[in-house]
Amino acid sequence: MTQFLSLLLNGISLGAIYALIALGFVIIFKASEVVSFTHGSLLLLGAYSIARLSEPLGFLPAVLVGVLITAFAAFLVERLIINRLRGAPVISLAIVTIGVDIILLTELIRQIGPDILNVPHPWGGDSVRIGGVGISENRLIAMGVAGILIVAFFVAFKYSSWGVAMRASAEDGEAAALMGIRQGRVSALAWIVAGVLAAVAALFLVGAPTPGVSAAAYTVALRAFPAAILGGLDSTGGALVGGLLIGITEAMAAGYQEQLSFLGRGFGEVAPYVVMIIVLLVRPSGLFGTKELTRV
Amino acid sequence: MSDTLSAPAGATRTGAAAPARAARSPMRFLKPLLLLALLALLLVLPLYVEEFWLRTGFAVAGAIVGAIGLNLLVGTTGQLSLAHAFFLAVGAVSYTFISGESGGLGTRAVLRGLGLPPIVGMVVGVLLAGLAGLLFSPIAARLRGIYLGVASLGLVFIGVHVLNTWTPVTGGFNGRSVPEFSLFGFSFGNDDPQLFVLGVPFREAERLWYLGLVLALAAYVFARNLLRSRPGRALQTLRDSEVAASVMGVNVQAYKARVFLVSSMYAGLSGVMYALSIGSIAPESFGLTVSILYLAMIVLGGLGSVAGAALGAAFVTALPLVFQQFADVLPLVSSPGEGGIAAGIAARYLFGAAVILVVLFEPGGLAGFANRFRRRGRAPGRGSPSASPASAADRPTDTDPSDPPAQGSSTR
């Protein structure tokens, strides 16, 4: 039972991080109809800049600058490429983000090399016990920060003029444009927010249970794809649920590895994809995604 | 799903209409002659060039087969798939397992193999890859557009996991070596039988070159004929509008399943060829990067164009190898271990940039570029440089659906 609770807690904390990434993914999709395959390398960019800058600048300024760099990179991608392709087919847009991803990822991996860069989190690698259930401090803080960010996001999404503008343009782009909503600005803002969320997620993703920033962080970030798809690509709430679901699945599959040994070692890393495929079989648009209607 | 992707439709269409137009131009005689000359050149090449180029050629041939297959799926039918690496793996592993010998050489675990003739391994590998595609197609048929792209991403990771885990068959993390190919007793290895043609020793590289040539040519011709046939037209309609396709009597689900079958069979053959060209298989050879590179090939070559896929495959496969070969001559590029940019990495930058530029400026890819050039050459009056960006005007048939809600594949 203790093991179960421990895995659950760890799964939720991991899921909170995934939810941050998936949320960015979903708002990009809502605002500009792009499935951003760049997201994994954006996250790695965030982690890399934080790790590299924390020595000269100190931890907190490094985090701030790292978040800014990532947001700016996302902004650049939107302005220079995505914005020019407004109205292009979804597949072309996805492919162009793959192109960006190839360049960014290659450069980052070249910079990182075989090393594992260390991020000097002030909370270090300690873990705490809550009623006999152990969890690393990093993950605990991640849960808190992710919770705050997600609540803040949902409040902004609901009440701020940006949120209203974005929901309007996601609902019906043309009508929103006619109402004077500037699509380009909405889309650029969405990319910036997604960049910020990715960088914050990166900060915690490379903390305690994980040794540090390495090229492997990219693979971890990719698991936010199933999270976003699982919840439904155009549902912000779905991203949250999907993230948690994927986090818990992964933690459970890794924790009960002994019992699942017939599936092979390291099944935890694949479990998110298996869950995703099963869910998609039953609900092709994800759990909370808008069903695609075809009118003739 | 109509604006940019309709460009390749124009590419294939003009390809199909070319003979009719060519009848009025000197190209009528020139084109077959040029093709014959190219074929002759490829046939005699092993007599003159070094082993490196022949090996590159075989790798390119394998990639061409795979890229043509992926292009049928993504370019022609509009089903974004990142799972190509998975189907490559199915082909490669099946071949290795069926034609390989049992026993553990070098690794601790005992490898199993059936030891059947390599041609059986190749055929079964292709069939198994097709079967895997067919099994995935019910999922694929339910998913639209981008959902399919991400779901197929999952398949790659599951595939790599299986490769790592199922050690007796796949060799596990370290992989296993691949048996040499042979056909009815004629080995494609270095000797047995010793072979000299015009005084040039025909060793593994030379023999594989011809194998690659035959397979790539067959794959090319098959795909080209498929696209010009009724099913090919059906697939293109499917891409432009699923609703329109089903109204025209195209069984959408059945065609999606079939194109998945064909595409993954291509991938299976390509996987076998890849295994033969490298000589061993390992999980890292079938990761997401491979899928992405294949996607880069068909985007660069031109979505929907068979010749484009071949061009793109040649470009993407040969570039890193050539960079590596000439690392000391090229500026900025260096061999691994020295300062500067390693060959593979330099090639990656180029692919990434090329993919972005192609989508931004020439959605038809290399094939579209060639078509535009050719059209300008034929009709100088029409194709002035200022008119060329609006080349859509030259393609009266692929108009967008006039009624936006009828676009079945739009994601709203």
C-alpha cells in the first residue's frame, strides 16, 4: 500500500510537469492550429540555458533568463515561420516545426555533448517523507509551482482579454478577426506562454530523480505528446488530465517493474504510448477533444 | 488540407500528362534516350568508381524504396505517419531472424534464427511489415490528420522497446549482425564465387549495387503505375477530401488500410536493404530520428511525387556520407574528434533548414521545382519569372473545394 501511495504521489508530481508541457502544446494548437513538434527541443533549450547560466548568474536569475530565452525562441519560431504559413494544411505546419526541431535539437545536443549538465537547484536532491511516503523535494516543489501556474493560466484563459481573444479565435478564426481580434498577436502570445511553461517544466524535469540536463531530457519531453493527445488536442482541461494520467501510468509501470517483467525492462518509458494508443482506439479525438464533425 | 498539399497533386498530374504534351516537342525522343543513358551509366558504374560510392549507392537505393513508400502514405494520401522507422525495423528484424543462424556470437544471450535462404527472409520480412501496417491501419483509419501523426509516434517508441527487450530475436541492446544476401546459391558476399568483370573484381559492394538498382527500380515503377491507376487516383482524392472521395464511391476505410499495407511493405523492403547495407541491426537505427529523416526526404523531394521521393532520399542519405568522406576538404566540416562540426551534424543542419525553406517557399519540393523549370522551358511565353509564383494558375484541375465545410479533413 505504501508503495502504491508513493508511486501515486510521484506519478502525480511527474504528471504535473507533463501537464505544463502539454498545456503549452494545446494552447499553441488552439491559437495557431499547429502541432508543435518543436516543443521537445524548446524544453531542452530551457533546461540547457538554465544549467549553463546558473554558474555566472546564480540560480534564480538563471531561471529567469532561461525562461525568457525559451519564450523568445518560441516567439521567433512563430513570427519567422508559423505566421507566414497561416492557413496552410496542418500537416505542412507540423512538418515545418519538425524542421525547426531538427536544427535546434542538433545544435543543443552538439553543445551538451556526452556530458550531463548539473542544475544547482537550491533544494538539492533531498527527499521528504509525508506520512511514510517518500518524494523528492524537487518534485514536491514542482507540484506546487505547476499547480499555481496552471490555476493562473486557467484564470487568465477565462477572464483576461488575451484569454477571451484566444478562445474566440480558436472557436472561429474568421469571425474573431472580423471582431478586431489580431490573430497574429494571439498566436504569438500563445507561443510565448507555451515557451514559458516548457522552460518551467524543464527546470523541474532535470531535477532530483533525474541526474541533470542531457540529451535524454528530450525523450522525456516527448512523452508530453501522448499527454496532450490523450486529453484531446484542443482541450486545456484535457491536457491537465492527460498529463496526470501519463505521469501516473509511467510511475506505476516503472514502480511495478518486477511484476511487469514479462513486458521487458524499462517498460515505464513506453507505457505512456501504449495508454495513448488504447485511448485513441476508443476515443479518436482524445478524452475531452472536440469530435470532428463532417458536414456535407 | 488543400492549399499547399495540392501542389504535389499538380506535380503528379503534370507527370501523367507529360507524354501527351511531349508529343509536340523534341523532348519526345530526348527523354527516353536520356533515361536509357542514365540507366546504362548506372549499370557500368561499378566498373569505374570506388567501393565507397557503390556502398553509398546501395544505402541510397534502400532509402529510395522507403521514401517512395512513405510518400504514398503521406504525400499521396495525406496520412501523416511518423511510424516509418517501426516498419523498417519489422522488415530488418524479420529478415535477420529468418535468414540468420542460431547461436550467440559475441553476446552473452543466445540468439535464435531460422537459417532459411535469404530470399525467403526478404519476402517474409516484406510481408510481415505489411502485416504490421495492416494491423495498425484500424487505428489509423479512425484517426484524422495530426492525431495519427502522434499516435504513430508511439509506435516508434514501442518498436524500439521491443528491439531492446526481445533479445533472442533482435539481439537486444547491442543488436546482431545480418546474414549476407544470396539468391539461388549466388552469394552477394565478397567471394564464393569469385567474380571478375572486365578485369574488375566484383565483390560485395558491386553485387549489392546491382541488387539495389533492381529493387529501387522495381519500387519506382510500381509506385508510378499505382499512382496512375484507379486506386492511385482514389488515394489522391482521399487526401484532398475524404467526403468527396466517399461520395465518388471510394471506400475510405478500405483504401486507407490498403495504402498502409503498401507503404509498410515498402518500408519492410527498405528495412531489409538497410540491414544489408549496414551489416548489423541495433535499436538505435530505428528510432524517431529515422522517421523524421524519412519525412525530410519526401518533403524535400516533393510530397506526392515518386521521382521527388527518390531525389529526396538520395539527397538525405548520401549527404552525410559524402560530408564524411570529404571532411578534410570541406570548410567547417570535420571528421569526428576534431574541432568544427561533425559531418552528420552538418548534414542535419542542412536538412532542417531545407525542410523549413521548402515548406515556406516551394511546397512542391525538388519535384515541384523541376516541374516549374521544365514548364518554363517549354512555353517561354507563359512561364515568365514573374508568373511562376502563381504557378497554381497552370493547374486548372486541382481547384480547392469551393465549399469550405465540405473539407472533410479540416480540423475544426
